[in-house]
Amino acid sequence: MKLQWRPFRFQLPRPLITASGSHAAKRGWLLRLEAEEPAAAGQIGWGEASPLEADPAAQTRALAQLEEAISGLGERQQRQRLEAALTGLPAVLGFAIGAALAEIDGQVGAGNGGWLPAPPSAVLLPAGEAAIEALAEGLATGTPPLTLKWKVAAAADALEQQVLATLLQRLPASAKLRLDANGGWDRQTAGHWAQILAPEPRLEWLEQPLEPTDAEGHQELAAQLPLALDESLRHCPSLYRNWSGWQVRRPALEGDPRPLLAQLQAGSPRLMLSTAFETGIGRRWLNHLAALQQQGPTPSAPGLAPGWSPAGGLFSSDPQRVWAAAQR
């Protein structure tokens, strides 16, 4: 199989502030994988590999590891060796290769009825007081039932509680609200918020309130209100099998997407698809998987962060345009 890589970089329209830091730009590599074995000669698959770390030092390390792993693969690899190498590669690189192989095999895309379009997304509110103004915009543009996600643990706790009170006053009865702490609370703070939120009928879930390693704390909170895990899943992969609550799945960060594709095709419940700010190549996968989730037993608005991705060729649904745009 012939592997071609092309670097890309883009700025978000505005920084996304979370408890773990600020995301302002994305860097990574696009993959063009061409099959050369007789049975599939000339078939093309596309992939994308890009880490998402809020800490600049961690992002630098992740990009260096990714570049080293890409160099180690070389320009050609036998299919069998490429498959065998997947589990030892950085997860974002595993996503790129698994995605490309799945497209070559006809598991997705033109060989399987085409890519499914994205269902309506939750509206992502900015952190802090800016959420109040953004809520007004979301109510004006959202299609009921409206789902909103608000980043918390990113400003002073007292201020965020005041903002929450305002949001709850202005939310229509049909709306759903998700709060995402990105692991930024301790148990005491999370417990206080749980007392406030538990009686709220519009709360869809509280996402990742505690640090990823605090399994016991999350289990205690899950007994009080709906809880979703995100960062904990990648920190402790056994939770993909063992966590019975909601899972926020970010395919571009998890590795080979084919197991998740199979899960969603089989109707696995309580999996919500969320963006890692992909180019158009990665977004095809996210949209397709989110559409499959909507067909399952627990449909839920995906987290596609509308309005937070730039425009341009890098974000086209045509992988050839994305590839060409990365060259500029």
C-alpha cells in the first residue's frame, strides 16, 4: 500500500476555553492511502491524524511523536503489516489509517451507499459570561428541541453559578442542557453542582466533572444525576466496555474507527459523537457516525461545534479539495 502524507494547520475562528486550557489552532497530517494489491489496486482511502491537547507542551510532544511514527511507516507498507502496527501507533494515527482502510474496503463512503449527512448538532456555548449572549443567539437559530452544551470549571465558581442561574431562567422547557467541566472540579465542587443540577429536568448530563483517574468519584456522582465520561475513556480504555452511563466519543482521538463503526451499526446505546475540530476528511467520519447514532436506541444530538470551525477548502466534504488545500 502506498502512503502519502501532507501536513495541515488552521486557526479556530475564536479560542475554545476549557478547564484544561485554550484551543486556538490545530495541526496534523492528512493521509492518502492507495491500495496496490491486485484485488483492490487503485482504490483510495483518506485519513487524518491530529492531536488535541490544550497544554502547549503536551501538544508539542504529541506532534513530535506523531511525526516520528509517520516517518517510521515509510512510503509503502504491506496491508498485513499496516494492520498489525495499528495498536502500537499514536491513537490519532490509528484513526487516520483505520479510516483509510475502511474506505478502501467499502465499509464507508461510495462503496457502502455514501457518507451519511450530519444530524442537527448541539449548540456549543463559550465559557463564562459569554454563554448568556450565545444562548440568545442559539435560541434564535436553533431548531427545537434545542440542545446546548456549556463549558464550566473555566472561570470563577461563583461567577459560573450565577451564569447557570441565568441560563436556567432563559432556557425553554423543551431545551436540553449539557455541562462539561473537562475534569476541572474536585469532589466537593462537583458535589455542590450535583445538588443544584439533580432536580433540573432539562439537564441531559454532566460531562467529565472530575479528573480522568477518579473512577470512584464519578461512580458516586452517577448515582445522583446523569453523567457522561470523555477524557476518562481515553485514560482508561476498559471504561469503553464497563461504563454504563453516557460516553462522549471523539473518533479522531480514539484510534482505529472501525470498532466504533461496528458498535453503532449494531445499535450500541448511550454513545454521543463529538468533534475534535477535524478537517473535512475527518468530519466525514464524524458526521457519518453521528448519523448512525441517531438511528440507534438512544438518539442524542452530536457535539459538532457549529460555528467553531473555519471555512475553506480544508473543510470540504471532497477529500481531494482538502488534500489540495493543505498544500497551500
